[in-house]
Amino acid sequence: MAQKYAVKNKKVKTVALAIALPNLAFAATEETVTQLPTIQARAEQNASYLAAKTSSTKRTETLLDTAKSVQVITEKALKDQGLLSLQQALATTPGISFGAGEGGGGYGDKINLRGYDATYNTTVDGLRDAALTNRSDLFNYEAVEVIKGANSVENGVGQISGGVNLVSKTPKKRDSNEVTLGFGSDSYKRFTGDFNKVVDDDLAFRLNVMGHQNTYAGREEEMKRWGIAPSLTFGISDTTKATLSYLYQKDENDPQYGVPYYNGKPVKGISDKNNYGYSNLDQQNIENQVVTLKLESEISSNAKLNSITRYSDIQQKATVSAPQGTFCLADGKAPTAFTNNNLTGFINCATAGQYVVSGPRGYYRDTHNKQFANDTNINVQFKTGLIDHTLVAGVGMSREDYEITTAGYIYNTNGTVPTKPNMDVYNPDHYWRGATKFTKTGVAEGYLNVYSAYLFDTLKFGEQWLLNLGVRNDYTDGQYRSDTISTTNAAVTRGQNYKQSDNLISYNTGLTFKPTPATSLYLSYANAQKPVQNTASGGCAQTITNNVITANTCNTDPENAVAYEIGAKWQANPNFLLSAAVFRNEQDKVRVRSDIAGQPDAKLDGKNYVQGVELGLAGEITPKWNITASAAYMEGEYDQTKVNGSPNIDFQKGDKLVNVPKVSGSLWTTYQLNDQWQAGYGLTYQGEMYLSTHSAATNDRVPQVKSEDYLIHNASVTYSYNRDLSFQLLGQNLSDEKYYTHIRNNGWAMPGEGRKGVFNVNYKF
């Protein structure tokens, strides 16, 4: 075995490493490889709500010594609270809200983080994952990392708000097997399996599987999915190791739009259970395939090489019928937006008791995202005089390809649109019973190439001072084209190819002072840049009127934002961390459409900000008492939303930023009563947030509309029969609070999940 091990060290792994790192001109000699010390593998997730550090190879310090607000939702925190999807996990993070499931790019997770859009700021194992889809299950992830504030320097391409990173499960250095069966209200059924096998000193295998089905608590929409994720690690105990993994997940869901929502409230008298779509047409099918190769090698005692390569293929076929139209109530009144002359929020309507359907119905989108990406860096530790350096230098590349086919099911045989009947506004018949013909209406495609180079250095001046510096350059090159298809004769009208390229320079600096080894005080400054085309699914555009360009975003430079933060952290004990931060994010160069005659190009004249305070704690107060909690107070304002010199009034100037919850927070805690019984309790609070702005002289005197706040209570009881077998009873939204998320004001909103209970059986062997 020893001879076989040495041969692999000298040849097989060196060759594999050289082949898999095309972006780095580095070759290790056999002599160097044979002398490598034992690699320090990333510590396996322990049973704690505190992570010592993040998974990023660019962020080298512990959370205590990181000059930034970072929240890690560990595997134990996810499991104890029954958080299955990315949205459920992020709902426990303060400062996050979710947008309505609609838009030109498709249906999926729409995330607002600290007041700014973070929909395309998701990474998986540090590599950008920009597909717009629902990340409905975390069965193959061991942590969710939320990085607050401008973060382009780490992950590039416009992470103004911060980002969310999912950490994949990989083989461990010990045998383990775990299965969980779950049953509950709302037809809840779930199975997960996590199997890890160490084959020998050089090889380990892990398999995660999942099957799930339930209806949305309080409604009838159904969610079904299954997934499988095998992974294989070569050199599990060696100085050089490679992990090859594959993820497949298939979802079959009913799209959820909810109920009509106007002026900050649901329409009175309409049940939260109502479905205003077409259940026999509406559907969401997602197929997600990901292949990842991750390599780690200790070149010497003070140098380590990291590389990750991923290919992903995500296809979503969704048919949706958003609840647009006139909701004429029994009293002959229909909800409408507030205006200066109408502060009642209602207008007269002619079809009492009827929902008059309008907007896209039976609208089909087939979106297909493919991505190939690699990130490779080298971590070197050295000294210059009395200063200790931890230097990370790296390069990366990404190719995103996007295709979308739009179509509809509600067409006559000749391609015309049939009349859609009204529905009973209180008891809608949510089935389409008219003519049906699948008819294409358009196709579009785009790509985005990103080439990156970055450099980070953490300088330590003795035991008390740390200075973190980082700089990154991203070169982006993209193109987008949209064609239309006639519904009557299928003639294709080819759209224009819009191309755009940009150089993005991102940077950060953070200074940390440690009064004691267990405390840190820091201040940080960072920027982010966002080009017009920051994903393959959306490019720049031009509007041409009478053969003259009247609006144009293709000549606009990248938007810019800066983030300031001052904070303090205290490691109260080795397993318990408290943090506090004051922050301000400023978008000082926001792209706004020009309304000056003869100047069609959009300009970077917009300005806005979000500022606030965030508090957090996580870990063990005592060996029996675990807790994770966080809270934030935020406010934002639009400083300018018109171009300089605009002939029109800037009605939004001075308005509060929308989708920014003023106060938000969550808590989850468990206490081990004895060797067998554990009790848990949690709450999530989201305060009011502004939903509307002033847009014209017709509503400039109307107060900005706010959402209603809500408070959700959760609890759990866990009984451990022995060290291998346990039972968990989990109750969510115990008070059956009525609340709304994914709000599109003066349109619709999704009722939050009602009271539900889940019983899990967990067995380890």
C-alpha cells in the first residue's frame, strides 16, 4: 500500500493537476510533490450553529477577523429548523426580501439584499451561478453563506448588494450513513439519504439523495422534486486531492402568484386560498445538472493551490397565468393604485363580483442556461520584515449561454387569441376550458464571457493589527438578441444583435484591530461595478422611433456602488461569536434613462443609498444551549433618479427606497434538557417596507405605500432513542400568522405559508 501511495503522489496526481489547471502556468516537480506535508482538509461540519470561517479560498481569516458582515447558516441550523429551500434559509437573514415571481427573464428566486437586487448574485462553491430558477432544495449543501455589502472584488460582475454562496457536500474522511423520513400536514412527504464511504487511504465516496412532495401550507399548489448527488474524492488523506461531483435535480411544481394585492394590503374579502391562474395549464418543470471538479494541493508548507471547474445545465419550462386584470368586488368597486384625487384605493367597475381577466395567460417560457467556469488561485504565506502576509492570487473564466423560447397555450387554430371568460372574484374557476393551441411567440439567445484576475493580501502587524487589501479586474463580453414570431403565420422577425464589453475594476480594504485575541474592531471600504449586461439573459437595448434612436443603454458605462462598514466582534467562548456593524451602501452611479430630447443614451446620473445597523450571534452559550440570532435596522433613500439637465420633475427624489424592511430579524435556539430530549424555539420578524414611489404629478402627494409587518413563531421537540435513532416534531408558523411575501404592489402577492407540522425520523448507521 505504501509503494502504491508513493507512486500516485509522484505521477498520477501531478499529471491530473497539470491537466485540470489550464488557467495557471505552473508545474510541480516529482521531487517537490513527494516532500509535501499532509494536507489540512477543511474541517467537517460539527454540530454547531457557528462556522469558524467561510468556505472561500479568497477569504483567509476566521469570521472573527474578517472585516465584513458575514452570516453562515450551518448544516445543523438548516436541519434543526427544517429549512429546505434557499428562500426559506434566507428568510432567517435580516435585511432580505423577495420579489414577485415575474419578469422577462422567467420565473424564479428574486432576492433583495440590503435593499438591492441580488437575484444574479448567487454562487455555488465560489463560482457564479446566474440562472434565474427556484433553488428549491438544499439536500446537497452543508451551508448557506450570506456576504453583506459590495462584494464584486471576490465574485465579480456587479455584486453591489452582496452575495449568497452555497457550499456543496463532499466526501468525508470517515464512514457514515444517515437517512431521514419526514411526514406532515399539507401532504408533506420527504426522504433524504447521506451515505459516505472511505474506500481506502486514497479514495472516498459520498452519495446524497432526496425525494420530496407537499402542497403549499394554506393553499393547493403542489411541489414535487427528487435529486441525486454522487461525489468522489481521490487523495482523501493526501497532500493533493481531487473531488469529482455530479448533481441532478428534477422539479415539478405549480407556479405560485397568490392573490390580488393593492396599496400595501391584500384585497379585502378575497380568500388567501384562491387561485386566479389556470391549474390545467400552469406548471413549472426544472431540470438541473451540474458537474464539478475541485482540486487542492499543498505545494509547500506555506503555499497551497486551489482550483474549481464546473459545468452546469439548467432548463426550466414554466407556464404561468399571473393574476392581472380588474377585480370587481360585490359592491361594484375595484382596487386601484392611490392617486392625489383618489385616496380610497377603489374605482367603480361594471361587472360586480367578477374578475375580468387580462395580461398574459397560459404564457409559456422555456429557458435554458448553460455555464462553464473555472477559478484557480494560489495561497502563499510569507514575511516582509516584521509583516506577515497571506497572499491569494488567482484567475478565472466563465462562459454563460442562455436561450429562451416564449409561447402560449391560449390560441385559436388560426393563431388569434380567444376571449377569456371572467371568473367569480371570490370563487374563481381556475381551469381553462376554451381553445388550446401551443403557439410560439418568440425566441431569444445571449451569452456572457467573463475573464478575471484578482489579488488579495492580508497583512498582519504583530498580534493586534490586520490590513486586508484586494483588487480584481473582470473583462466582460456579451451579446443578446430577441426574435419575434407571428402567431398567425409563424414568420420570424429577426431582432438586432446587441453587443457590449466592459472592464470592471473592483477593490476592497479592511482594517482590523484586536484589543484581545477574542475581540476585533474593524472598518472596511469596498466598491462594486455592474455592467448593463451582467447576465447572459439580458443585454443592452435600443428604442427606435421613426428610424431615430430615442433610448439607448448600450453606450452606458458600468454602474458603481461603494460600501462602508464599521463593526465589532467578540468570541465569547470558542464556540460562540457576537457581532455588530454599522453600514452604508451607496449607489453613486446609477443608470437612468435619458429624457432629454436628442440625447438618447442612458446616463450614470442616478444616486441612492441604504444604511443601517446589524447585530448577530451564533454558537453555544453552554454545551447544552445553542442559539443563532440576527437583527437589522435599515433605511434607504433615492437621491436622484433623473439625468442631470432633465426637463422633467424628479418625483422620486427624496422617496424611501422600496423593498427595504425597516426592522427585521430572526432567532432560533435549542436546549438539551437531558440525554434524550431537546426543545427548540424560533421566531422571524419582518417589519414594514416601502412598496411604492412617486412617479408623476398624479400621485406626488400620496404617502408612500408600506407593507404590513409580521411575526412568525416556530418550535421543535427532538427525542433521541439512542445515538443513532432520533425523532423530531417541528411546528412552523404556530400562530398561523397571515402575512405576504413576493409582493408586486398593485398587482399580487404570495400569502406566507400557514401553520404546518412535520414529523421526522432520523437514523444513522
